Amino acid sequence: MQSWFTFELDGESCRIENESARLTLAQFLSSLDPQYAHYADGNPWHGGSPVIIGETSGIAPRFRSIDATLILMPMLADAMVWTPEGIANLDPDHPAVGVLGIDHIECSNARRMAVLTLFFEGFYRPDLRRNGQMNEQLDSLVSRTAAVDAIRDAARRLFASAETRRHEASQKAAASGQQNEVWTGKKDIFNDRFTKSLFIKRPADELDFVDRRKRRFHRPKTTADLQRLQSQYPDARLIAGGTNLVDELSRTDFQNLISIEEVAEMQMIRTNQDFWEIGAGVNLTRVSEAIGGEYPQFLKALTRFGSRPIRNRATLGGYLAVASDIGQLAPLLIAMDARVLLLSADGERDAPIFHFFEGKGKTILREGEVIRCILIPRANDSALASRGMTTRLCDTYTVGPRRSLCDPFLTAAFAVELREKTVAKAWIAFSGVANKPIRARQTEASLAGKVWHEETVFASLNTLFQEIQITKKDVGYANADYRKQLVMTLFQKFFYQHPTPRDVKPIEQGITQEFSLHDQPFFDSVT
Ligand SMILES: Cc1cc2nc3c(=O)[nH]c(=O)nc-3n(C[C@H](O)[C@H](O)[C@H](O)COP(=O)(O)OP(=O)(O)OC[C@H]3O[C@@H](n4cnc5c(N)ncnc54)[C@H](O)[C@@H]3O)c2cc1C
């Protein structure tokens, strides 16, 4: 056991010794220097206090914005952290720092700093070139400022300038056959002080940290070591992204925490012809980067989940283990026909996502059992063909009081697999209606063998009405009648947005068409 560790803060090595194992980064920063005082006031539900970390667990290193109020200091051992203040002080001419100069933002300095971190992360994102992605990067935080348009304009210019640099670098790299490395972000095309240290950053080491009150924080690297620690400390609590648990720790402390952040098998994303295997410790942003092309509905669901700094930390395994009755991802995971793979000293077992939940906060997980990974069947043409299907239509809808950073009223997800025009299998799932996500099995069965047509959908509505009982108490003004109506209308919306096997992509019908330009680039294409 050790009582110290180091991490890098704004380019300087920083040694942490004899500090509480429950100290958050926000608490640490606010006591460090008056310029960081605002970190003490960060509220995650109002956007929190984002900083930047260097992430090395994916296929290429990335800068990610994360919320300093939801990170325990031992989670940062060996990590690289940049505060927005540090970025602005060290490189006042950095293109992302320009946000500080936008006129009429009319928000606090803390909020300006938060926006700076989103600009900084977005500037280095190799995939960011569509309107929908820009919304996903900025929403939640930017919508809480008075100058949304000014910030969006500045972001558009900033991200387009990065894209131009990437385009130029790819033209140069074409000669040496390294063009792909530019677009996947494996090659450092910026070569500035920030990327230089990101690209030489090493994966974190194993850690066994203990504080003065004998509270321990373990960070094993293998599932075997994880299991050894679990048998040594049977009362230990797992910690993944910490977005749920760090807040819980302020009310209920646990003597031993075991982080799964460096457990290689739980950080992996693998695929074959039939499945995606997503390690339980993979954060939601990385999941979306891997499967978003094949499952655009997952990207859509994430735009309603927390904020970018939350999604950069929250893991798929953590999400499932929390077993929220209003979670926005469970219905979609059911509609994707996903399964969980659970690991314990007794071996492995798996279960469909639908059977994993037993109630609010309750799952089939047994003492000492962990979620190792999530298996999602492939949905591309060849995978469908091997299952004898021709098309998979799938979509998800969340209704809530705001777009994000709130408790949604209800989430629905639907999928049908078609052989030509006939429904072979259907999935209809909801959260926000009972104490756990539910599935409309009878309605699903009533669709099987029928032609995917308006009449089929209308004929099934009576069964759906009878089958779905709203037992969860009112969420805000969303009473049971309102949510029952949503159940019915969202299913019809699914049909009208995907009326034929050709319409895998939703047909837009909203009056505002707020999502209709999602796929369009937000700048003129670089030639
Ligand atoms: C501002 C904010 C916004 C949020 N928005 C949403 C939202 O829109 N929708 C939503 O559903 N949730 C939301 N949450 C809640 C939280 O972010 C999610 O529940 C998140 O997915 C938890 O994942 P995590 O990796 O951070 O889990 P952690 O906080 O690390 O852990 C949560 C629990 O899961 C257990 N656990 C973690 N990994 C495993 C594993 N592999 N096997 C077994 N047990 C495990 C832990 O022991 C712990 O009990 C929000 C939270 C905040 C603070």
C-alpha cells in the first residue's frame, strides 16, 4: 500500500501525499489557488466544473472534458490534467482560448472556463464535422448561457479551422500512406505543447492507495487481480466512471474502492461478424465512437444523456449497475437485443439486458459479481443476411422537461427486423413507466409475421394500450395519463418515421425540424 501518488497538473508533476482518498479534484483545486476558487461551487447538474484529461485507453489518445466535482484524486494517479485556467495561462494564443474574448456571453467566468474546455476538446476531436456532433459537444452547458448563437459561431469557426489543418495534414500524409492515421487521430498533426505530452503519455500503473483513515483505493490491471481484491476486501465497492458513486460517497462512505478503469478486459471494444463486445468500463463517448456508425440511434440517445463531461466518464457497465428506472439507454439496449456478461469467482454467466433489471436500483448481480462486458448483435447488412433478415429498423425517443441534465419523463425504443416487408421479430421497450425498464412482449408477438404497414401498427395499438400499465408515480407534471399517451404516440411516430424497409434513417416530421440538419457538415467542405 502507498500513501502517495503523482499526476500531471497543467504540465507540472504534482505529488499527492497524506490526502483523503475521498478528496475530489474540485476540492483539491479550490484549496490550491484563488484562481481555482470557483471549483468549490461546481454543481454537476448545472454543468459542473469541467477540466481536460488525457485519455489513452482507446485506439488513439484523446483529450476529454470531465467534471472535476465527480473525480476522486486517486482516480487521477498517473493522469494528465489541464485546467482551462492552465490552458489560457500557458498558451493565451491557443485557438480555443478565443472563447474568452467572445463579446456579450453574459455568463460567469466559471461558465466561460467550462465552455473553453468544450472548445479545447472539440478542437482536437478528429471526428467532429457534422451539426449533430457539434450540438452533442456543446449542448447542456452552452444552453445555459445567454449567448448560445455567439458561442456556436465561434465553435463553428474553431472546429472548421482544425478540420482544415487535418485536411492539409492528410494531403501531406497521403504520400507516405499514413492518411488514415490523420483521420483516426493516431497521428499528432498539431504538434503543440498539449498534444506533444498527450502522445507520449503512458497507460496508468496499478495502484494501492491508503489514506490516514485507512480508506483504500485499488486500481488493478486484470480481472484476476480484481477478483483477488474482491475476495480480500469483501465489502469493497467497485468504481467505474464515478459519475454516480462519487456523489453517493458524500452520503455513504465505503472503506475500500476498487477501480475498474485500468482492467484491460473491461476497457476493450472488440467485434466480429456477429457481435460488438463492449467492456463494462468503457465510457459512453468511446462506445458511441465505436458503434455510432452502425447504431446511429445510440448517438441520438446520448444527446439526451447528461453532458459531454458526464458521457466522457460514465461507463456502460456503471449505467447498467445503477439500474435507473428512467435511464435513457436501457430501452435502446433492449431493442438492440443486447446481453450482459457477468463475472464472479464462480465463473461467467450472461443474460439479456431485459432480464438484468429487477427493480429500481436492483439487478440480478450477486455478491462479488461484476459486469464484464455488454454484447450487442451486429446490425450491418452482412450480419442481417446471416440471420436471414433484410432490414433492421430501430429508433429511440426520450421526452423530458429539458433536452438534457434532467430526469426524463419517459424513454421508448423500438426495433423490427424484416424479411423483405414482413416483420420477423419486434422489440418494444420503455423506461419511466414502472420501477424498471419494461418490454411489451404481447404487442411484439402480435407484429410477428405481419407486413410492416400502417394497418399492422394500428391493429397492434389496442394490445399495446392494454399491455403497458403506468405504475411509476408522476415525474414532474408528467402524470400517468400523459405517459400512457406517449407510449401510444411514440410507437406511431416510430412507424411514420420508418414506414418502409427503405427508411432505415428516420423521416423528419417535427415542426421545428430541429434535428433535420444533424448529418450536414457545419462548415463548407474543405477541398
Ligand atoms: C450531472 C449528471 C447527469 C446524469 N445524467 C444521467 C442521465 O441522463 N441518464 C442516466 O441514466 N444517468 C445519468 N446520470 C447518472 C450516472 O451518470 C449514470 O448512472 C452513469 O452511467 C454511471 O456510470 P459510472 O461509470 O459513472 O458508474 P459509477 O458511478 O462508477 O458506479 C455506479 C455504480 O455501479 C457499480 N458498478 C460500476 N461498474 C460496475 C461493473 N462493471 N459491474 C458491477 N457494478 C459496477 C458501482 O459499484 C456503483 O455502485 C447522471 C449523473 C450526473 C452526475
